[in-house]
Amino acid sequence: MKKIASLMLASILGGGLALGGYLLITNGTDIDRVQQGGQSPTIFQTKYIPTTKAALDGAAIDFTKAAEETVNAVVHVKNRASARLSPLEEFFYGDNTRSSKEKSVVGAGSGVIISPDGYIITNNHVIKGADDVEIVLNDQKTYTAEVIGTHEASDIALLKISASEDLPYVPFGNSDAIQVGEWVLAVGNPFNLTSTVTAGIVSAKARNIELPSRTNMIRSFIQTDAAVNPGNSGGALVNVRGELMGINTLISSQTGSYVGYSFAVPSNIAKKVIDDLIEYGDVRTAYIGINYLDLNTKQAKEEFELNGVSEGVLITGLTDKGGAAEAGLKVNDIIIKADYIDVNRFSDLQGFLSTKRPGDAISITVLRDGKEKEFNVNLKNQFGKLSIDKYDFTKEALGELKEIPKNKAKEFKINYGLVFSGMLNELLERQEVQKGDILLKINEKKVYSVDDVENELRKNKGKRVILQVLNQQGYAEYIQAWVRN
């Protein structure tokens, strides 16, 4: 019995010594002997990093407050218009048919209440061509809106409704301060699904989107990956504090629906546009007075021998009476900063200028001969002035006009029209318009005074207009003229 006990004790001690020696050799590593194809993979313990407050910050973001405050201030905008007859229908049925008198919803989008007294901002393309605009609030109350003004270049429109009580509204935020990677919410009415909230991040700033049908458009958008679809146009892009960062305007898609890219007009641009519409009735655009070229590395090195410079706006020309020339900027200067905004491409500069008015003074930093220089530039309008005179658009696009003499009116049997009297535009001269010819119509609208002409041209800023001109031989001709933006 003692012999057996001695053997067991020896076995236990031997096993313990063997196990201790094995652990000493392997340095305590836990090895899992899983046999696969005759090989034994080594399994390493994963590293453990304690969770810190910084690591929890992203998880702690709460969208509910911003969504709750915004959703009641985003409205459904319905574009109501009379049904339009085709020329063939008008020929057979006349223009007094029942269908031409009925109004139906021909388009719908979103809008954002921006003041408790009922001002609403939306996209111009949402309400374009409307006979009247219907607004439906989140609580289903319905109003007819007044169109205060529109601005095609920024695709912004301002509406106004009259409510008996103060309305919920979204305060403007500073879109210049928004950062790539920052969380944002898109609130709107996609596919008529009212009060829809989606979340995403800011993917890029000052994104330049080219639209062939809108060549004069301001192209400096906030890009986000928040889902935006048809019906979201004119809706709110807000940050997590519920501040308005932009107006959702475009999507990039080959299908017509959201595929990951959406674009918003920055709030600073939108606010400046509506401030101008309220104060002046139109938008006062500020110009720096340059011709430009966006730099890239290849152009910088090969064409302009600018070693080490790959971003910025190269000045290729200066306009007469422009603020840049008067401030001392020169051809081949490279604009790299406007006030506190870095300028990597022209869309950065354009977005910045779109928040300014003629007469504003800004700081422009350029690279000249490899050194930074700073200039103070006074911005001007499209005519090289600080303010627009009463008939600037008429003088720029057409020249001098005066009332038609009574003998001319009697000779041609007309009671409307204006006579070209001087300062003819070069484009009109090339089309053989002469002093003494009579301007009858602009875009088929009869003109009776210079005020009529000026108003019609201002409505068509940045576009070509069709003029009906009666020459001195008694023949009416149609010609084109370009209206400065």
C-alpha cells in the first residue's frame, strides 16, 4: 500500500514538474492546437484599449432634438398651375376650354420656415411657373403663399404666408464653419412622404457642379451623403444643433433617385439672397473683377512654371473698373485666401463672394513671385459701380432709347415702341440695328417706356432675350441681345 502511495506521489510531482517546465519554455502563451491541413495556426490575444470619453463622443451624438425642432418648420410646397394647352389643342378647341381654367399640382417640393411671421425659403425650380403656391405645414394646416422674390442663379426663392400665430422656424447657422465629416440631417418631403428625416455627413464643401441647362448658376455647394430624393428640393440641411446649414437642391444620379450624393446651397449664400430680396426686390451680386483659371499640378508646373503651387485661382485678366485692378492685383497673381476662407479653386472664391454685396471691402491674399501679399479689395457690381443706376441694364444691353416721335408712330400706325438714339451695343450693331430703328417688343412683350425695357431686362439677367425691331424701311426683324447677369 505504501509502495502504491509512493508511486502516485512521484507521478504527481513528475507531472507538475513537466507542466512547469513546459510553461517556462512557452513563456505562458496560450496556444490553441486546432489542426487544419496539418498546420497549427498561432492565435494571439487581441489588444484591449479602455474606452475613453473621446471614444464615446461619436456614439453620444443625439439627432432627436434637432429633428424634433426642424421637422415642424419644414413645409410641403405645392406648385399649382393651370393646365397648358398645346398649340394644336388651341387651334381645334380654342383657349377657353375647361381644362385651361383648372388648376392642378404640377410640382411639389419642400420649404423651410425661417421666421415666426411666415417667411419661407425654397428652391426657385420648385415654384417656377406656378400660378399660385400652396403651403402645407406639418400639422396639415394649408396656406396660399405670396412669392416675394426669386433668384435663378442660386436657385433660391422666398415665399410668405400669413398665419394667426407665431410659426416654428429654423435659425440660420454659419455654413462657412461647417466641417467635412460633420453630421447633418436632411429634412423634407421626398416622393410626397412628408416630414422625412435622413442623416449623413458633410462629404465636401464648395463643390462645383456643372449644369449645362443653367450656365449662370452659382456653383459652390455643400455635398452630403444624407439621402435626398425628388421632393426634398427646398428642404433643410441642419446640423445636430438644429441650425440651418443649407437648402437641399440637387442630387447626382443616373436614375433620378438618390444614389449617395446630394448637394445643398450653403446657408450663408441663401441668407444673403433672401436679405437682398426683402431689402431691394432683387439680388445685388458682388464682383472682384478678374478673369481666372483654376490651377492644378500639371498646369502649374508645365504652363506657368509654378513649382510647388498646385491649388489656387490664377488671375489671367483684370476687368476695367474692377475692384481687383484698383487694389493692385496683377495678372499671374494666384489667389489663395479671401478673408479667412482658404481658396483652393474658384468655387471657394465664388461661394465667398456670393455672401457679399457691391461696396463690401474684403481681404485678398495672393502668391506673387513665390511670396504672399495681401490686398484690400472693394467689390463692385457687374457694371463696375458700387450701386446700379436706374437704366444700367438698358444702356449695357441695348444702348440709349427714347420715346417714339408722334410722326413715326403715325407713319407706322403704332402706339408703342422706343427709338434707338445712341450708344448701341456692339452685338446689336453687328446685327445691323441702327439709330432711328424702333424697339417694339422684348420676348413678345410690348414696350411703352424705358422703364418697361429696364424691368424686362432685369427679369432676364444672365440670359439672351429676343427683340422685335422695326427698321426704318418698315420691316420688323427678330434679333438677340445678351443681358448681363
